[in-house]
Amino acid sequence: MGTNRLSTDEADAVRALAERCRLADGVTPLNEDAHFALEDASAEHRLLTEGSGVVGYLQWQPRHDTAQLMVDPARRRRGVGSTLLADLATRTDPRVWAFGDLPPARGFAAAHGLAPVRALLMMTRPLAGIRPPAVPPGVTLRGYTDADAADLLAVNAAAFAHHPEQGGLDADGLAKRMAEDWFDPDGLILALDADGLAGFHWTKAEHGTGEVYVVGVHPRAQGRGYGRLLLDAGLSHLAAQGLRTVDLYVDAADGIAVRMYERAGFAEAHRDALYAHNQE
């Protein structure tokens, strides 16, 4: 398909292309995993160039059997996207993300026999009026320390056992995220009870906006209100930093989580769609 290792110049060119697409479309064309993969050999890459510039890019992620692609806004409707998509012909039932699921992306997918098979909702709410939650007896909330890494990964794996991306977080992935400029150990809030780590809320603050990055509750502690407690604690932490809004992503099929977020004042802003070949 291409290469599993980009040079520094190639990675920079892909980032520049992603920024041009973001400015034109209002949504980022690559997710966090894709950005991390620009620096390692965890994915395969295909670049299309014109002259000295990159005008198209496709990344294939074997761990998830998914692809992400983008085309320079000035080079669209010229077959660049179709050429990139053709590289997936050898894959078994390849799936492709469309972040924002914008009308041009829907039209492109339909023209190539692709139909949506999964959706992620991006939800948002203001942070005005947020107050710290009341913590029930027997529960302790505190920030993350390096000694919590193994327990955090174990709870994450248990909480997201059926989630195709989040459940696969390992020590290397954890270290990469904690090396990011936005990482704040106090913003990774842990809930502990008599049986140990019950759940966590990993918050994120970047570019003046808060994010509910991950909320995970161990199956043994589910149904006790820990999810909402951790959500409220994280929102309070973000509000205390002077942020005005907070965003989150949630699988549209996770009705319990979607309803919890709606009750907490979140509303859908847009959605990302995963497309696969229409089997009808």
C-alpha cells in the first residue's frame, strides 16, 4: 500500500495537509491514534503528491481494520480520494472514518458503495454553574500518580472490553498520551473504594476548551453512580481552570452513556461515521 514509516518531512507534510483540511471543513480529518501513528510503525501510510506537495493521504490502522483519508481542499473532485480508496481493495471489508460526516464525505462514500456502520457523537455543553459533586462515604477521589499506571490500564481494559479502540490502550499508548503537553495528572481523576480503583475520568484541556477524554468504570462497580460522580468531578476540575465549554465523544450505540451525558446537559454538536461496503 505504501510505507509503515514516514520520514520527519513526510510526517510534517501530513500534519500541514490535516491543518488545511481542518480550516476548510471545520473538523479534524485525523483522530488522535492517527496523529500518534505518524511517529511510529503502528500504521501503513499512502501519500499522493503533486510537485513537492502532498495533496492526498491515507492511513491504514491494522489494529482496528480501519482507514482515514484526506484530500487537499484545492485538489478535491479530481480523483485523488478515489485513488487512495482503491489502495484498500486488497483489504478484507475495509472500513473508513468520516470525521464530521459532512455532506461531501457522505456523497463520496455512497459513490463508492460504502454505508455507515457506526457513529461517534461529539457532544458539548457550557461549563458555567458547575459545582464540585458530593462524594459518598467510602469513596475517595484523587489525581493520578505514576504508581497507578497498572491499575488504570486494568480498569480501562475491563471497562472497555468491547470497545474497538479504547479497550486496547497499553503501557506504550498510556506513556504517549502522558507525554503530551495537555496532560495534567490532577485532571486524571481516580475513584477508589474498599476494593481499589473503581473508575476514572481523564479530562483534557487544550486550545481553550475542556474535554471529557475518557470516563471508565470497572464492571464490578457499575450501577453505583460512579460514572456520574466522576463526570461531575471532571467537569468541576475543568470549570475551575476557567474554561467555558467542554466536549466529549461517545459511541452512538451506547445508549446508557448517551443518556447520562444528555442528563448532564450535553447536546450533540456533530457526529463521526465509520463506513464499510454496503452488503445489500
